[in-house]
Amino acid sequence: MRDRNGVLKQRPVIILTATADVRADEPVEVMAITTTFRDPPPADHLELPWHPRGITSTQLRQRSAAVLSWITQIHPNDIIRLHGDVPPKLMLEILERI
């Protein structure tokens, strides 16, 4: 995924396109996850569950946040692996806020 300066970087994302709607030849909508944000988080950041050993549903190992204002599309072939899940209640909040 490209950062806000256009630099291509591997980063965790939340896939917003419903699994049933993913097609090999069509882009999927994703939201960036960042580990760089202040405390308290900005209004467009929503903290995600994390644990140093990755023992949460997200499997994130660092303090992380979904960036609600950073949504883009990527090609399904650009997805390196699926890893972790956003808890349903938190995913509903994300969807409501975007």
C-alpha cells in the first residue's frame, strides 16, 4: 500500500470489501493500519486490540490504529497474507464511522 507521500510500503490493512465480493481481477477496498500516532489518538484513528505476543484476535504485536481517513484500493494479488481479525463490534464501529 502506498503511504500518504506515494511511497510503496508493506503494511497491515483492514480489508473492507466483503469476502464474498472479492474477485481476482478487481481491486479490493482497504483501510491502513498504523503504529505511529499520538496519545490520545487523532479523531480519525481507532485503536485496535494488540498484545506484544500477538495473542488477540487482530494478532497485532504493537499499539496500532485503523486510520479511518486512509482508505484505498489494492489488487488482490498485492495481499501477502491474511492475518488476524477485527472483532465484530469494533468492525461495525469502523464501518459506521466511515
